[in-house]
Amino acid sequence: MRILYTEDNPTDADLTVRALERARPGWSIELVQTVEAAQARLLLTPAVDLLLADLRLPDGTGLELVSWIRAQGLPVAAVVVTGVGDEESAVAALKAGADDYLVKRAGYLGPLPALLEAAHGRERERMRRADRPVRILYAEHASDDVELTRRHLARHAPHLRIETVGSVPELMDRLPPACLAGDMRACPYDVLLMDYRLPGPSALDALKDLLHVRHLSIPILLVTGHGDEEVAVEALKLGAADYLVKRPGYLNRLPAAVENAFHRVELARGRAALQASEERYRTLFETSPLPSFAFERRSAAILAVNEAAIRHYGYGRDELATMTAYDLRPAEDVDSLQARLSSGDFSEPRTILTRHRKKDGSVFDAEVTVREAQVLGQAALLSVARDVTEQRALAEQLRQAQKMEAVGRLAGGVAHDFNNLLTVIMGACAEGLDEEGGAAREPLETILAAAQRAAGLTRQLLTFARRQVLQPRVLEPNLVVRDLVKMLPRLLGEDVRVETRLASGAGRVLADAGQLEQVILNLAVNARDAMPSGGTLTIETASVEIDEPYRERHPDARAGPHVMLAVSDTGIGLTPEVRRHLFEPFFTTKEPGTGTGLGLATVFGIVQQSGGFVHAYGEPGQGATFKVYLPRIDGEAEASPPGEAPPVRGGTETVLVAEDDRGVRSLVVSTLAAKGYAVIEAENGSEALAAAERHSGRIDLLVADVVMPAMGGRELADRLKARRRGIGVVYMSGYTDDAVHRRGAIEPGAAFLQKPFTPTALAAKVREVLDAKGRGGAGDGEGP
């Protein structure tokens, strides 16, 4: 919008221009100091959209300038600024043709931009409707006056179209019921012109009826004779828009009076609509469940807040009224907010992720939507904040869980392939030790020991990846802890004091006893490393109920009864960065070469595979607590499994070996052949089936890898059992993931041999299965 500002006071001019430039950066403002300079500019191009004129100027008044604009027919909106502040000046400005006026009181610059926009909009609407005439209904009983009025308007104001009636009843008949009920859209006229001396009911009675009983919403002008000023004043009190006295030349004033009355009513309607809009805004603002602020863009001073903001941030309304938006940010975020406010475009809503600070000093993550708005009559930024701290924490937990799952899959795959290699290495070493002596023995023992340590690492990887076959039974964690506590002092050292707080009736869990011991030992060793100068290690148990709110905050948790096993220390604590990576394999805070980084990863894997979850808590310098939650079950605790199998011996039975890894297959075949077994060798399931078909004799045992191309060990075993009744099965695998263990890739209770294994372990497992089959009378396995 192009604004011509006429003002001779430099201070007022500077303040007004700066206020408008700040509120509406896109406006163009030209400043002149006199009526003459303004008239010269208004006749030049480019055209001016709005005149902002001070009432008193060195060579005239703002009213004269407005009157001149209207006489010239210029399509320019006009607003008069007056320091006088009396109603007479305001009325005079409107009569001269001004669209609005503003009194120079304290704070008057705040609503100025909105007032100018409204005036400009009305002028544009007036120009848009220039082709549509202003419709006048004239109630006049004197035919001479009617004719004079018609001729004058036809010659001097053809856009004013007039219809006449001779009495108040006729006037009522011309107005539809909806118009008389206040619906402006139903009125066929824009202005009513009424003579005071109409026959029938007096004009004042008609005014009362129309404006106060029927609620007519179009302006009414009263025409009076000489000496009727008291009547005119009474008419204004009743709500008449204006009056005209039938003095010589009054018809020259009639067009301007009609136009001004019409536009004053439009202005009042616009202000009422604006007030209603502001009321709606305030209702929405105050009742919003989200914290909402309005603040001035340049200074960031807070102009208004709602109750939700007061509750969430902890400040009182009076406190917030003295603050800025910067005060609600952590100190390190203030510069970024200043930069955003100075250069950001908020004409459309913008959503920003940031941090906010409460009165108590706590900081939370906030998703803030900001847009420009009119608040308390001035331009401002409206900010609606949503606390997303919990949402972002849940998202981070989900990302962490997905990352751990991906790392687990990778670890399981690596361990599977590595176990095949270790099986061959350990087998070759064992065979060499059986056959060789002398100088070769020591290197072979060194290689075997290294391979066994590598096998331990792969077992930890498989545990982390939840791909190790467990042997769960009903356990009492309290008993497991009591047994381990006896050996912990020797493991942890004399400078670490061990305390236990075991809740009676904590409950029982279904878990692998050895793996649960591994969890406690790993957490204890981790605690010892966190207390280099000694401290206290506390092991606790408790029966807890995980509810839905807790589960919603921790996506890896499951609702229901659990046994909680907690290991706490008084050590160096945990930083947020360390907490994020605690359970990742190979992550360690120790010096290079002093740890594998698999201890807590192993804990994570065991607990996950046992159907539970683990959470870590701690702050720097405040120690750490690891809480393991395992589902609580009913049932009696089971006794420990039987001891070791009897000494290994060979046999003469026939064994079918199916293994896709050449090195492992060669080791298995040579080991079993050395023990006296008749061995049939196959590279995969299909080849094993074909070999069994070709073999006419008995096949006593199938030794098969669980996962092979095209046909896995489970399918191969099922097909052979259907053809050879009573055949025994031993499964081998470098890993058993969910498809192997939980989805039935091996039948429950099946004999399983975990890679890597030694020739002795293989021979023992084969002998164990064959002996059990013979004792059970399962059949001789004859072919068809």
C-alpha cells in the first residue's frame, strides 16, 4: 500500500513512520508537511492508496485536504489524525469524507496499521461498487420537494438512485420483513431519507419504531425545516445517522451527507465485526489447551498469554507481562531466536523445533507454531507451543531399538560364519593333538586356546543377537543371587562392598540358569570397573507390576507382573551420551585393549531372549543402576539339570551327515569315521535325501545343519522320519535365530550341537543320541 502522510511535527512523523515500517515492512510511506504539497503529490503518478493527514497543518487543515480529494473524485482512502480529541472534530472529519479518524492518545500507534488497512479496504470496496448505485428511499409528502431532489441528484450525483413514498405506512410497506428485522442483505435500499413533517405518525415515532423496535440496520437521515434544530438533536439521540436543514443550497450538501451516512454505518459494522472477531480470537486463545503467547516481534515483549501457558511454565500472568520471549529460552538458544525473529517470514504459520525453559529452570523440547496476528489492536507474533519431550524420547527409544535389532542381526550373521571357521580350526587342532606330540604340541595348544577364546566372543555375540539356544527352567532369582554373592568378593576385590536387598516372595522366572548368572556377573564386573577406587555394589530384587503408562514411556517393556533384578553402584555414573550406546556391542569406555565391549551387549541379549527388558539409570558422579525385568510366572522351581554325559566311545552305526560348509562337513565326517561309524556324506538336504534313497541298509542317525540352501535340517529330518522309522537326529548350527528356535525350525527337545564344537563334543553328542534311541526302543531304522 502507498501511503501519503501529511504531518508538520517531525517527532510525530518519525514515530508514526517507524511504527508503520515495523508493523508492515512492505508499505511505502511518503511524508509531506503542507496541504499544497499533498495536493501536488496526489495528482501525480504512481497513485496514492491512502492519505494519512494531521488535522492542523501550516497552510490549512486535514479536513480541507479530505474535502478536496472527494471533490476531485480521487480513489484515495483518507484517515485524519487529531490531537484535539473532541467528538466535533471526529464528526467534522467524517462529514468531510474521511474514512476514519484517530485521536493522538497514549498507545494510539498500536491500532494504526489495522485502522489504515480497514480504511483502504473500504475505499477499494467503494470503488468496486462504483457501478452499483447507492439506493435511496425518500419519504416526502411535498411533491415540489420530491421533484427538486430528483432533478438535483440526476444532474449532480447520478450514482444516487432515489425512490419516493409519501408516508410512514408506505415506507413500511416498501421494506421486507427480514430487512425490518435487521438483515441488511434483505434490504433493497442503502439509505432512508425521511422528512420530519410526514403525515400520520411523527418522524421521531417512526425512528423509534424502525431503530429500536424493528432493529432496522440501514442509516436514516432526517430532513427538517427552519427552526427544527431541537428535533434534529432528538433524532440523533434516537440513532439517526444525520440530519439536513431545508435552507437554501441544502441539496448541494445532500450527496455528501448520504455518502457519509452510508459509510459511517459501514464503518460501525466493520468495527463490530472486528470486535466480534477479536472476541472469538480471545476465546480460542484463552481456552486453547496448548500454551499460547503473543509477543511483539522487534522487542520480543510478551503481550498476552493464556492459562495453559501459566500452568505449564509456572509463571504468574503479571510476571509474564514483564518478560520477553527470550526469557523462555535457555541462554544458549537466545541468539538463534534473535536471528530467526529478525529475518524470518511468519506471514504463513511456521513450525519450529526448539527448547523452552520453565520458571523452575527445567528445560523441555517444544514444537512451536508461529504466525503473524493482530493482538490487542497491534501487529504481533502468535506462538503456540507443544511439549514434545516425551514424544521425542519415545521416538529416540524406538530408533535405538531398531538400531540394536539391526546390529543384532549383523552380529548373528558374523558369528554364524565365524563359528563354522572356528569349528574347523578347533577340530583340526584336536585331531593334531591326538596324533602329534613333541614340538608341534605346544603351537597346537596355543591355537586351540585362541580358538576357544574366539568361540567365547561369538557366544556373546549370539547372546546379544538373541540367537543362542537357551535351556530355560523355573528359577528363583533370589537363590541365584545368594549363590553368586559367595564368589563375588573374590571377583570384585576387597575394596568393593557387596550388599543385597532381596525381597521375600519376589517371584519366579523362566530363564536359563547359566545365562541369568552371566547377567549378574557382567553387571557386577561393569559396576566394579565404574568404581576404580572402590565403593558399594548393591543387588536388589522386587516383585513389580508394569502398567500401561510405564509401557507407553518405554516401548520395549511389556505390561504385567515382573521380577525386577537391580544392580547398583556408587561409581562414576553415566553421561547421556554413554547411556545412548550402553548396550551396543563393542562399545566401551575403557582404554583400548582392556575390554571387548560385549559385557552389557550380552546382558541385553540374554534379557531380551528371556522375554524381559533392561533399563539403565544414572547421572555423572552419581553412580548407576541397571534394572532387569523378567516376566514373573507361577510354578515350582526346578532342580539343576543332570551332570556331564558318560565318557565318549565310538560305534558301528550308520550316520548320514548333511552340511553345506565344506570345512565343517569334512571335520564331522572324519571325526565320526575315526570313531568307527559308517558315514554317508551330503552337501545339502536334497543330496542327503537322494543318498538315503540309494542306501539300502539301515541309517541310524542324521547329523544336519539347521540352515542349508533350498532345504533346511528340519525339513530334511521330517522327510527321512517318514521313510525311515526311528532315525535319530542331531542338529548343528552356528546360530539359531527366531526362525530356528521360536518358529519351529527345530522341534522342541531336539538334540542340538552349538558351533563351534570340538571333535570330542561331536562324538559325545552322537553317542548320547544313539544310546538314548536304543534305550527307548525306537526301532532299527530299516529302509523301505
